[in-house]
Amino acid sequence: MGIWDRGKMKWRSAFFMPEQSKLMREARLEDSKVAKPILDEQEWEEIEQNILLAMEYASPVRIKIWNDGFFKEYEGMLHRIDELKKVLYLETADLKMKRIGFLDLIEVTIVE
């Protein structure tokens, strides 16, 4: 009887515990996060102008926000602005209302 060889199995990585796998995934996710960009006065002015134009002419907008280290983009119609709560209400294409805080805004562009 010859020597039984497991082939490629012996070169695979060793067994990881579920907790260790979870920590490795979280570490990779943490490494891919981006710091929040700081907007200057001119960029805030441009955002305000685009919001006002979109509200006045009922134009669709694309909004880019920063959320916990990642950028997200939404597209839709601005429904209303709540200045007391500092929130924009965006109606998306699937007719859902999305609340977006002023401080999360990174970029607002009018879609043509």
C-alpha cells in the first residue's frame, strides 16, 4: 500500500474560528473607509445654489453624501427643506422619501 497524499488539501489555509473571520472582515471594512471631506465656503455656496435652482424649477438632482466613512449617491426630486431640523427630503425614483442631513452633504448636482 502506498502513501496516501491529500494533494491540494494540505496547502489550503487552516481553519479560522468564526470570531476571527468576523474580526478580519471588520478590519478590511475599517481600512476601506474614507475620511469626511471638509467643504469650504465656495462649495457650500454651490450646493445651496443648486438646491435652490432644483426647488424653483422642479429639476431632478443627484446628491452625494458621506455616511460613516463611505460615499453614497441618491437621485430624485427635492420634495422639501426643513431648515429647523436641517434636513432635505428627497423623493427617489421608486417613490420613497429619503431624509438627508445638511451636514452629510458633499455634492449636489442638477441632472439634465
